[in-house]
Amino acid sequence: MKQRGTFQLMKSVNKSIVLNKIRIDGPISRAQIAKETSITPPTVSSIVKELIQEDVVVEKALGVSQGGRKPTLLRINQDAFYVIGVDAGPSTNHCILTNLAGDILCRTESVIDSNITNKQFLNLLKKDIQSVLEQSSQKDKVIGIGVAMHGVVSVDTGVSLVAPNLRLHNIPIKAELEKEFGYIVKVENDARAMALGEAWFGDHGEVRSLLAVNIGNGVGGGIVIDGNLYHGAQNIAGEIGHMTVDMNGPVCQCGNRGCLQSFATGWAIAQKANKESGEEVYESALAGEKASIHVFKEVSTIIGIGLTNLIHVINPERIVIGGGVTKAWEFLLDPLRKTIRERALTREAKETEVVITNLGDDATLLGAVSLLLVELFSSQIPKS
């Protein structure tokens, strides 16, 4: 398997600690690493020598002298390796190639037929991944493929168990892609992948608990606690779109009534406003149409109720919202926050920070990339 050895070289505990120290706090000197990790200076020097030989770490310009020689500073070589990230469905397949910093080097996308079969879906993934590889001159430096898939995913086997919007079941994504390309493949639910991407690339600082909510064609969530994704007993943690918010509400795609998803998605907003699409409702609201503005206010209140329920269960430090619906954030965010302030149980809970992702439409794609970075580096959230 290509670059399998890349992960093996990180298995040493001390090596992982040193590598992550450089990733999080670099540029940093060998002496500072030894001081802050309590690893002996000779061990740090030996590990750094290996990391430089492996091209994972490079030396930077000299640092400021503390009385002796100026120290040589170390940083991660962001272009040492590359990662392919895939945001698979439900209507469009997006694929990117990034370096270790998440800088997007090339991308491709394709439309997914609503009547697609398992085999056709896998062939589409392969075609898009091959297209990205053909755009790159760094194929030998690719360490793996991360796939963010909507619906229920078996993380251990990399199988898409249920892709509800495509009405597909038991798609062997990991096995097929590893067979086709020879890279390590990680498959995760799209909303959970987005949550991990926020932890790695979202500039959230030292947040120990984070809830990411993706609102678009569906509603999903991901929970990151101390740098680790929470999956639940049967890998359905984060399926917040199917949380009941109104027992007498409209019928959801899952068959139940009053799911959050049946109120908050773009198609639900369009239906409520008697428009063709959520984008049309947004444009009408921007033009000052009171009915459309009122629809957004009602929807944001319902989302706020759902998030308040999650605050009472999870109690995250921060909630990050992404997905297509967030393009209408100026009509959604304030009523949503107001609902939380009115309904949350304690003063601190009422002030739970709710923000819109700053990763834009690439939040889930970068989440797919982060699935490999966790494997490469560690399970820690970057501190800065």
C-alpha cells in the first residue's frame, strides 16, 4: 500500500510528541521542544534528525539568541505529503488535492444522478479521484484518500451503510478505492468529517468540545471532544437532522414526522415559502420581501430549538454551522442565538458561542482531508 510506511514511522510515542509539537508551535527550536515536552535533548535531536531525513520537518532561519548561539528553528514541511479529499453527495461529488496545511492545489466535481447504482457511484468516485491525480505532478507524495459520505457510515470497514438521499445501501467505498489506487482510504459521515475539519482548519483555538452542524440538502452534525470524533455505539451520533422538534410536523424523508431536517433544509425552506428553491427565498429576502424574511425567522427559531436541545445534551464550548443554508446567515443567526438565550437552562448555556464556518463551501472537503492528517499526526486538535 503506497505510503503505508509513512504512518509506521510515526508510531513511536516520542516521535509523535515531537512531530506534533513542531506542527502546533513551530517554528520552534530543539531546546524548546525538549523543555516543553520533558523529552531529553539528545532524544529530541535524534528524532528531529530522522524527521528531517524523512522530509517531514525542515529547518528554518535562525531564531533569537538567549545568550548563546542562535537556535535553528524547525517547522513542518507542508509539501512533504499530499492528501485527496472527497465530499461525496448527495447531489454533487467534489474532490480536491491538498498539502499538509490544507492548501487546495487542484479540484474537480461532477453531478450525481439521483438514480445512480452502487457500481455507478463507485465508478464516479474513481473517475473524479483519477482526474485530480492527473492534474498533479506529486502522485508519489499522496498518502491517502479521505471520503466524507452523507448518511450512515461504518468507519471501521469504510462501508456506506445507508445513503438515504441516493437510496443506496452497503457501498464498499474503502475496499474499492484502496484496490483501485493503492492508497490508504478513510471514510466518514460528511457532517462528522466537517466537524474534524473545523477542529483542524477552522481557527477555533483551544476549544476542547465542538459541535459542527451542516445544513443543506439534509441536516447532520459532528461532535469533536478533545480532538476525537464521537461516533456513538452504532455510528449514528450526529444524525441531528432526525431529532424530532414537532410531533405534528411534516413527514420527513426518514418516515417520521417533525424532524429538524423537514424544517431546516433548503428544499424545506423553499416549500414553506412557496418558491422553487432556497436560493430564490434568499434572493426575495434580500430584496425585502417580508414573507421570505418571516420564513427565515421561523426556520432559524426551529434550528435554535434543536441546538438548545443539543446544548443540554452535549454542552459544547462552540457550535459551528456550515452548509448551503448558511449563505442566508444574516437572516438566520440572530434569531437562532435569541432562541438559545431564551430557552437554554443556565446563564452559561445561554451564551454558548454559535458561529458560521469560515471554511465556506470547502468545510466538508477539508474535513475529509483531516481524516488522513489525524492518522498521520495524532488525534490532537491544533492549538493555534
